Amino acid sequence: MAEAAVLETLVKMEPMSHGRADLRKKKPKILAVILDNCTGCAGSPACVEYCPVDACMFWVPDLDYPPNGRIEVDPNLCIGCKLCTSKGPDGTFLEGCPWDAIEMMDVKEWETRTGFQLNP
């Protein structure tokens, strides 16, 4: 539940995904979750460039170690398209995160873990 509350109060900063704002038609079955090993690719994150949803992926500075930071995903905007990940069929490498720091998680599992219900 703390994660959901934190995401609601975060200020979305650049680099940020830019695309369409009308892609989320319904709640997806899976969504992108950024793992602890995200480094934000030193301010030039590869994953953000592949996200087709406006302001879904965004930079969050590390206040303890500036100018470092990481990327976060707005769970109410994510459409579950997997374009930000680096995993393709049978473990093949595609574009997206070069550090394998994004996991696609079942929405019901995410809601159970966080205690937060996503918007439809």
C-alpha cells in the first residue's frame, strides 16, 4: 500500500514517455513494474523511448545520491504492452530495458501486494 501512496504523490519528471494519452481502454491483465536494480540508465533510459503512452514512464531522482535516479511506471496508465521490457519470445533480447529491470506482473497480484486498486 505504501508503494501506491508514493506513486500518487510523485512529480513526473523528464525523461518521460511521450505518446498517446488515449491508449488505455480498460484495465490491462499485466503491467510493468520497475525492479530495484533500475539505474535510470544514467539519465538516458532506453525503456522510456519505447513506451507508447504519454507520461506513463517517468524519471524519479534519487534524493540521497543526486544526480542518480530511476524510472517509475504509472500503474493507472500502463497498458501492459511489454515494449519497455527486453524480453521477447523464448528469452530472446529485444529493445527496451538493457538491464532487465522491468518485470511484467499480473494486475491482480500487483493489487494484492500493494492494496491499491487500479482504475479501469
